[in-house]
Amino acid sequence: MRPVRRAFTSSARPLHALRPWLCRNFTKRRVLSHETVTPSATRNYISRLRISPFQSSQYATMALANGAASDMEQITSHLQTLGISSIPTFPGVQLYPQHNPVDVYRAVIIQQLQTITGAEPEIINNAVQWTQDLKHGDLVLPVPALRLKGKKPDELAKEISEKFSSPLIQKPTAEKTYVRFFFEPKSYAKLVLPTILKQKGDYGFNPNLGLEDPKDPSSRKKKVIVEYSSPNIAKEFHTGHLRSTIIGGFLIKLYSRAGWDTLSMNYLGDWGKQYGVLAQGFEKYGSEEELQKEPVKHLNEVYVKINQDNSAELKPLNALKDRQKELEKLKMPKKPVKPAKGKPAEPVEPVVQEEFTEAHEKELAELPAKMEKVEQELAAIPSIDEKARQFFARMYNGDKEALQNWQRFRDLSIDAYIKMYARLNIEFDEYGGESTVKEANMEQAVVVLEKKGISEDSKGAIIVDLSKHGAPTLGKTLVKKRDGTSLYLTRDIAGNFERYEKHKFDKMIYVVASQQDVHMAQFFKILELMGEPYAEIVARCEHITFGMVKDPKGQTMSTRKGTVVSLADSLDHAKEFMHDVMRKNDDKYKQVADPESTADILAISAIMVQDYSGKRINNYNFDLEKMTSFEGDTGPYLQYSHARVCSMERKNPVPFEQLLAADLSLIMSKEGIELVRTLAQWPDVFLNTYKTREPVTVLSYLFKMTHVLSTCYEAKDASNHNAKTMSVMFAETPEKKAALMALYDCSRQVLGNGMRLLGLTPVERM
């Protein structure tokens, strides 16, 4: 049974007194031994005991706190051996020592700094920072952040260093205006490693963060919806879809581990004129036999071919549009960039620009009429584009034949996507799509826009000119076409309303590429302008953007041009490469239970880790050769690090009870201490990631941790004939072996916890 967690508050003591009674009664009724303890299960059981509402509330909270109370008992027991009777608590400061051992040290630091400086505990807590580089301390205080007057920061830093005293922390070092805190290694190891061993897969995560009241573990979980992936149906799942998919999957896992009630949503691009284009393409180039074999791949090929035909037909019109842009640019030349204040202007090469003449002005004025004439000629043919518009109008009006064709393509696409998602370890709670948005809600949105004077008529179409509503950079956008059909934006507005009506979410995240930044800004701004309830709902929404995936040469990929890289093909290629690597070691290969599956996991890890290796907003090149390398910080290296520790545990088994009771003073070499300090950082890494939502924060930590782990394997004592001081195999005594395996088991656990948060499946053999 997974232990339930509770925030550490000053109210823990009276509840602790009730714990034995409740545990005995729950055990008698076989709840604790066979059921997961949830708030509802606890309340249901308590209701049968015929006790007062006050007692019921106390007992329900106590049942949920069992796991946390057990952890706190272990922490306080260890602290008492050092002469520390209890962990200090402070008004306005929420610490979670049962989830984060470093919070024990934060509490001590806050107490000492309050005594020395008189600063408020909340300000001290915000000022004390965790460090990514442990050479700068386990925690660091930039003294100016205390916001104290009357003493110079460097003098105050020195005073803090001299007066600070705790058995948990070495004498702090004052470095100019910084105070660096280094934790006492032996007590740190005795606090951190047992916590990891007991909490296992829960270590580092804090389920209180997603509660309506983080101080009350029985309070309601907040609800978050993450919309991600959202491919267009009938288009092959390519590497460009990968980013939204794995970033969204990561966010779901992140919020779930932070205690939120999560719902993952796939909003398919399954409506619009492009399906009219596809219908013509299938009629001209389609094959029933190929459709049955690989439906999405074939539909994608058909779509590329018909778009090439469409581009050829639209070439005269596009040439006129391009000329219009050229003339408008010539008429309004780009202004020189002003240098930053106090800096000289950078030298600019003089550009000879054609002068905008009266002839140009005349040509620009005539272009709209010329374009309209070409559009009429294309409509009269009718062109592929016009036929597509007509086909979508039939769909929109409920034509059975048109909808039957569309439904067939949609169903085949979803079946193919589900298989790909399963391969990526992604599941969706809800599949929606543009087609599912109710017409009545779209019409209602259009009515609200008109009534509030937000929208206006433009030659029969309905537009919103956001430059008239305080957003000059967002320009104009269509809300309804001349033929009355809805647009992507209209469906987004209505869909946002429908989601809130259905799910009553506290937060809604749209994971959408940076190419759609303007669209998302327009969408959010329009909802804000519409007033209640739309404005209230959009205040709960957030757009998480990300950069583009480009081909290995850095070129932009396009479905229409047929330049996208198939994700399935890429995974298959990477899988075969990994399989070949595994086959090179025949002995190890024979020990792998399912080599095909393991090779696929390694391939997926390779691709996902490269995607996570930079900040979300950065573009990156999809380079299969680079990502499948075992050299450097790659997915295969991360998997190898995990498998290596698993191999060590198989060859040197130590019972769990012995790991818990191990004498951790036997691993106090500099390499062992550094690894303990690094493992202790994981809860802070998770908390920081919860704030930034950047997967690279987790990935960078995991690589740093595996590098520290690797130094332990290689540690030698030069004074003792280069003896391997951290080797389990060469451990001098059973006690040393148990201590080392406790450290390495904790390393495997933390590495696995981080990998799973990223959506990776850790392998035990490879």
C-alpha cells in the first residue's frame, strides 16, 4: 500500500496521539492490509463507528497522515540523538520535511537567522536558496535578500557565519555578501538514505502542492486539464508531433506527482476545409488496398500529392499575393533598430532600396481587383481549393455522404495514433476534436462578440480587429467566413467554454507550438474581452509553447511538401540500431527477457532525451545518429546507468532490513558524501521543476547525479594500494557492503523516479 502523505504542521502532535487507536481498528477491519486508504474510504469507515463530526474530521486526517507520521517519527528520532527535540515551525512558512529532508535544515537555518538578524521567517525562507553546484554549499543565503537595514551585507554575512551553531550544519562560510551552508555529512546520510529507502517511488514528490489547502491533506485536490499532441487526422504522426506529445505527457505526470487531479486531453484537428482537399486526393490517387495496409501513411501520401496539384493551380493567385507583400514592404521600409541606451549604434551595411513610385502605388491599388478576378476564375473551374470549400460546406451542413467519408478517415487515424501513443507510454483520458464542439456554443460566442461590439462585418465575413481593443500587435482575425462556416478560433472559444462546463477545472494548459503563439494570444485576448463567464475561465488557462523540430540539416519540415520525418520510421530505425548494439554482447543479450521490447524502450529513450535536452522554446534538429549514441549525455547512457546499478544489486543482494540498519558512517569518503548530497537535492529539483515546467531541469539533474554515481565506482584510496573504496565487490566487511548497497539502491531509486517523471521506462538489463 502506498503511504499517504501529510504536511508537517504544528497540529501534528494531537493527531499523532490518535494514530495507534485508528491503526488498530483499521487493521481489525482489514482496511489497512487490503485496501488503499483514501479520504472517502476513511470517512466511510469512520461513519460506521458512530463518532462525532469533530472526531471524524480528526480521525480522517490522521488516517491520511499515517505514512507521513511514520516518516516524521524516523526524522525526529534521528534528530533527538543529536540533541534536537523538535523541528521548528513558523507562521507563514510551509515546510515539508516528510517529503524533503533538506526542509529539516531549512527550519534550523530559519530559526538561527531569525535569532541572529531579527528577520521575518517568511523572508528568510524565500531568501535561502538551493544550489545546483554543491561546491557552493547545500544551501546558500544572499544576505541582501533579507532586506535588512542598518548593517552592510558583507558585515552581516560575517556575523551570521560567526554566530551560527547547529549539530546539523558545519560552520557556515561567509563569502562577500553570501553565506554558504554545508550540512554535516554523517547526520545528513542518516536522514536522507533511510527516507529514500522507505519512500521508494514516492521520494522527492510532494502531493500537498496540488491541494486547495496545502496544509490540510484532506482538502480537495485541484483539477488541471492538459491539452496536448492534437494531430490533424489523416496525417502521419511525425517527429513534429513528438514535442507536444511528450511535453504534455510530462506535465500530466508532474502535476499528478504534485497532488493535482489531472485529465489529459487530445484535441484532434478533425474538421475543416483540408478534409475536402483529402477527399479529392483519395478520389484521384487513393488505393483501397493501401488504405487497409497502412491507412495513415497512405492518406498522408495522398494528401501530399493533392496539395502539390493545389499549389500548381493557386500559383497565379499566390504570385499576386507575394507581389502585394513586396509592394507593401517597399512602401513601408523597415526602420533602423535603435541602439540600447548608453550604447553606440552598430555599423550597418548600407542597403540600396528601390524607391516607391507612383507606378508602384497604382499597381498596389489594382492588385485586389486582379486577385478577386483570379479567385472567381478558380471558383468557376472549380479548382481543388474551391471543391474543398464546397465539400467542407457539405460536411458542415450534415451531408451524410461527405460525413461518412470523413468519419472513415477519422476512425482509421485514431486507431493508428493510439498504437503510437502506447509505444510512447502515453495515455489520454479524453479524445475530443474540433468536430465535437457544439454549434450552439459557437453561435452563442459570435452573438456575444457582436453584442459587446468586439466583432465587425468585413465584406460578409465577421472579424475582430484587436488593434481597436488594446492589442495593436495582435491585428485582425476571422471569426466567421462569408459562407457562414466556423473557423478554428471560433471552435476554440466555444470548446474552452464547454470544457469548463463539463470539468470545472482549476487550471487548463494548452501545449501548442510557438508557430501558433499569435493565434493563442488572439484566442485568450478575445475571451478576456467577452466578459463573464468567458473572462473568468480564460484566467484559469495557460499556453505552454515550444520550439520546432527540424530535420537533421536544420530545415523546417512540412506535411504538405512531404518533407516531414515519420516518427514510426525513426523509432524503428533507432530500435534496430539499439538491437544491434545489444547483440554485440551475447552473454548479456541472452539474459534480457524481451530484447525486442528493450530495444524499443532504448530507442524511445534516445529520442525523448534529445527532445528534453534544451529549454522547451528552443528549436532542435532531429538527429538520429547523435541521439542513439552511448557517448555523452544521451538516453542510452541514462538507461545504461540504471541497468548498471540493477546489475550490481542482482550480483550483491542485501536484505532490505539490512539496508535500513546499515552503518552509513562507512561510506563517508568524499565520493560517497557527494552522492548523498546529490540524492538529497532531488525533492528541491522536483519543486523547482514544478515552478518552471521545464523537463530539462530534471534531465540535467539526472545526468549530474549519474556522473557523481560513476565517480563512486571509480573511487580509489592512493594510500592503500589504490584500493577501490566504494566497490561492493571489494567491500572489506558485510557491514561495509550493506552500507554501500544502501547508497546504490537509493541512487537507483532516485534515478528511476526522475526517469519515470520524464515518461521514460527504466530498464534493468540491456
